[in-house]
Amino acid sequence: EAGVVQSPRYKIIEKKQPVAFWCNPISGHNTLYWYLQNLGQGPELLIRYENEEAVDDSQLPKDRFSAERLKGVDSTLKIQPAELGDSAVYLCASSPSGSSYEQYFGPGTRLTVT
Amino acid sequence: QKEVEQDPGPLSVPEGAIVSLNCTYSNSAFQYFMWYRQYSRKGPELLMYTYSSGNKEDGRFTAQVDKSSKYISLFIRDSQPSDSATYLCAMTDTGFQKLVFGTGTRLLVSP
């Protein structure tokens, strides 16, 4: 069974530029999460989807971050405009509904903003 | 104060040693406790989860939860160089609203 797929794996952009990350969860997993992981820190939740509905986006900086999960499968996370402090690893995870303790993570996208 | 505290390490041990990794937490509502392993430049991988207090064993790994002390542990027996990674504890309440992660402990097992 394929795991969580993310692309790109690495991205380098200049500040003020836009960037987008894509995630394809494990088949059948209705819950999808986007996390931010800074160096030496644990992942921090940005947004959680149940199917196509964003049920928790309280930690998403909405002035510059946006996300969508059309059709309740793939998801895209966008930053516009990017700032130097956005340099981090962006992780996508998925879980079966009602089992958020059993999350499966993708490899992440390492973003560097210069 | 963070909800979950974890010593960042690094923890260096020789091959074959017993490793003890620990987390403390402050939120008494946490009921599910997870351990993730993260290799360099990879996403976290779920190792084990336990519900409430008690022990759970899976091969060389044993997870312990002491809710009275708000303290959880992961023991690795007969540690191998391939166990070298960062180990993250995570926990959530029964509402499954979100996982709260520790900062991770970096483990180095030398041959």
C-alpha cells in the first residue's frame, strides 16, 4: 500500500514569492493534516480536514497561508507571500476517521526562503 | 511551559544497550500516547500507541504510561545502529482534536 505522497520534496524560493505544496493521502483515509516542523522541534498542526471540510484551522496564519482539499482526497497548501521565517519542513499526514492517534506522515517538503 | 516536555538529547549509547526515552506532560486530559521515529529528512513513523496507563510491548520496544505522574517512556532493548533517529512522543485526548508533540530526542547508537 502506498504511503502519503508529498511534492515537491525540496523548494527554494525568494521571500515574497508564492509557493505551493501538494499531498496525496493514503487511500481511504478521510482525515488529512498539514503540519509545520521547525528544526529541532516536533510537528505543529496547521490545519485538519475531515473529507473536504477544514475542521480545525485555528493555527493556520490566514493572512498568508491557505489550503484546500477539493473532492476530499488530494490537498494543497499555499503560502503567499513567503517570508524568511517560513523556512521549515511542511508535513502532510493522514489517518482513518476517528483515529487521529494513528497518523501516517509523508516525507515532507523542505522549504527554504532566501 | 509547554504541554509536552522531552529532552532533546542527543543520547549516545553503544550497540546492544537498553535505551530509555521519556516525556512529561501537563494536560491530564491526554489519554492516547504515541511514539514516533523520525530518520533524517524523513517524515515521522508511528512506532507504538497506548491508551491510558500501562505497558505495551512490540518486539524490542516497550512503551510505558504513568498517568499519575504524567510521565511516559519508551524502552528499546538490544539497541542497533539502525535505531539511530529522533524519537518523538505525541499525545491526544479522547476527542482526538489534535496531537501534541514533544520536541524529540535524538538517539545515536554506535557500533
